[in-house]
Amino acid sequence: MTDFGVSMFPTDYAIQPPELARETEARGFESLWFPEHTHIPTSRISPWPGGGDLPQEYWHTHDPFVSLMAAAAATETIKVGTGILLVPEHDVLVAAKSAASLDMISGGRLILGIGAGWNAEELENHGWNFKDRWKVTREIVLAWRELWSKDEPEFHGEFIDFDPVWSYPKPVDGDVPVLLGAQSKWSFDRVVDYCDGWMPIALRGDMRGDMEQLKAAADRAERDMDTINCTVFGVGPNPEQVQDLIDIGFDRLIFGLPAAESDTVIPLLDRYAEVKAEFNGG
């Protein structure tokens, strides 16, 4: 059965994470997802991939770990996920501890949707060269795996380097699922190389063709596609679109919510719940 979740920029002017999480869980959704930006440089040199002016929610977001912990504390069953966590914008050791802490306290409900970022100036403020962002992302994810699974982890890469450390807590299952949120021609090999799944945006590019590219990458690496979760976000309340995405092979569909107050968000949650019910009965 297909899983259904919702996502929203958690901002200072929108419905707050605890209320949104309770309303999401009450309607039987499987998961709640929050994107992030640590900040946005006012220079606005890097163009927004969505086209046009950058929406204000991009520089009004709460910290993802804090907001997801608030959501998890207000609920019992729904999974909480980042969609998308900009990996190079987080210290490798601090992020590993934050993720593991959230996962442990929530009872193993965390999923990390990740990306490398599109705003060059934003990444440079964090000390990274934009051209290195994907190599940095890969090393951080691999270092997280070590920190989450080993008693005395160490990592020695081109960008991330540390000798044996003690780092606790550990995630409930010794790991946190990591889904790659990207759709470039290089994304598919990256998913197969160091991630647990793929998390593209609906209606961008050729979704069916992209899925075939992912399968081809898995074949080249001799990786079983059953080990790769396919999640798609930014889905609208269109049953035909939902059916098409399911037919393409997506395991989880995430509906998009505006960063708005309760009187706007909750009726849309109800509409999404109606669509969801057409496919899994509730």
C-alpha cells in the first residue's frame, strides 16, 4: 500500500509544528516533512530554481530538528522527515547527534530527506565552495553512518576528517533512512551509492524516465531496487496525478501545504485526506 504524507515550510507566521503534526496524524497520514534554509543572503545572486521571486518562507523557516522534535512530541505514530535537509550547512558531528537524538526520543520515527543546496552564496557562508557541495554531502552522509553505528567511529575523507570519537545517542535501529532529493543526471548514481532512497519533486522533469534511470543505475551497481525507497514530494490534490505517480513506482507521496495559518492549511489537509482515502481507504 502506498504511504501518504504532507510537507510545509515551518515558519514563524504559519500554523506551528505541534498543531500541524496533531492535525496530520488525526487524518491518518503516514508522515510530516519540513524543509529548511539556515538563512538566505540578501544579495540574491543565485536564482531560485522555481523561477521568479524567492518566496519569503525560504528565509523564515524554523530549525528542522527543533521543529520536527516539536512535531514528534505532539504525536505518537507519524514519521517526521526533513524535506530537504541541506547537508553541507550542518556540522557533521552536531547533525549526527541531533538526528540520532530526535530519532531516539521519537521512537525511531525520523527520516532524512537530503540535498546539497542550490544557493551558492548560502553555502559559501557555511565555508564551502559551491562546486564541492556534492562531494561534501557524500562524505558527511558516510560519516553519519559511522557515527550512528560504531562505538568508536572515525572518518578520513577529503573534506571530513576526524579520529576515533565517542558519539551518543545512537538511532533506534542503528541508522536513519536517508533519501536523496535531487533530479539531475548524476542523482541516480548518488542514490544507489550512499542513500536509502530517492525523493524528487513532482512535476519536475520526466518522472517516468527518471525512474527508469534510477533502475538502470541500480542495475549497474547490482543493487536491488527493493532496497531503494522512492518518495515524491510536492504532490497536489489530483487523483489522476496520484495514480500516475503510483503507477511509475513511487512508494510514498507527499502532498504540499502552503506556509499559512490554520484556517488555510486545515481545509487543504482535509482535501488531501479525501484524495488519500481514494487509494488506501482511509
